[in-house]
Amino acid sequence: MRLWHEDLISKLPRQQLLGQHRECCALRGGGWGRNHATVNYVFNHSPYKLFQFHEKVMLEMAKHGYHIDALWLDPNYRGLKTSPYIDLASVPLTTPIYPEHDHDYYMECLCNLRKKGIVL
């Protein structure tokens, strides 16, 4: 699992963009709180932050003509197999959404993409 640096979302190829949507869905659902070294930082923040990040991914998908299940546009929604939040409190949108998405993380993501043969 990996959340790409948010500045890369608009530049991701199709496979990585759709994969990012799947990762967000998994993390918002039953994956919330499950240990995974690459995304553990997400659990130090409100789940609403993940919704904000996922919303950015979904907006980019819409620009490319992909249809997203509208249920994911509800911050309380957690998928078919996980109970929704009752009333998830919103948090202010920050830039970046996750403070961990700094310049070093950006460079790490670029390196990871290059290893996959993707040069942005």
C-alpha cells in the first residue's frame, strides 16, 4: 500500500490512479488501523484526512472520465463490509493534506515510480 504524494495525483498514469482509488477505499474501510509500514502515518490523523485525500483522487478520476460510486463522496462511508462512521467530524483542509507528504516524500515517490518504469 502507498499513498502517492498528493502533488503527483494529477500526473499519475491510469493504472496508478485507479490503484490509488482502490488503496483509499481499502484504507477507509476494513484496512483502517491495520499495520502497514508505508501508510501507518495515515492512522495518526483523523479519518477525515483520508477522505480529503481520496476526494482529490476521485476528482482527478472524474477529469479522466471515470465514474466513481457516489457513496464514496460521503466522508462517513466505509464500503459495503464496514459500518459507516456515525458523524465523522470534518477537519480543516491543509496543504499538504498529510504533513508527511513533504519534499523528501515527493522524491521517494518519484523514485518508486521510476523503478516501475514511469517517468513523470
